[in-house]
Amino acid sequence: MYPILNLASILLGFFALIIPIRHIKKTEKSNSGTLFAHAIVSMFSCAASFCLQLFAISQKVSVADWSALTDTVNIIAFVALLLLSGAIFLNILALVSYRRKPPKTPKQ
């Protein structure tokens, strides 16, 4: 069961990092409401990724797979720290880059 949880956690983690990267790469200024909504979605997917990792750890504990737990818990904590710091940094960078982009010009 926990390989599925790990795969879903990885996908949600990538999703949490891709959303702000898309806003950083945009060349013109978009609606600020969508930027804030996407930042919230990014952080929620980061939180969901953490929850899935906690469920995977809980599954290992419930089947008493102590060797797998002791082998993987340190790297899981390190990767979770990287994901959280990366998501926060990229979302802040997207918000800062939003302020520096030129406003959207109406099409004629």
C-alpha cells in the first residue's frame, strides 16, 4: 500500500513546485487573484504530500516493518524539508516576479 502513497506524494510534490515555476516563466502580468490562488494550491499540494508520507510511515508502523522505517525515515525528513523550503522559496519568487512584470496590454 505504501508504494502507492509514496508515488502520490512525489507527484503532489512536483505539482507543488511546478505551479510557481509556471508563474515565474510567464512573460506578462496576469490577474493577481489567480497568482494567489495558485500559490495556495501549491502549498496545499505540499501539505497533502506531507500527509501522504505520514500515512506511509503509519502503514509501516502498523505492520511493524521497523527495519524499513529506520532505513527511510531520515531521508524522508530531509526530502520533506527540501520540498517545503523549495515550495516556499518558489512561491515567494513568483510573487516578487509578479510585481516586476509589465501590465497586460489589451489586444486590439
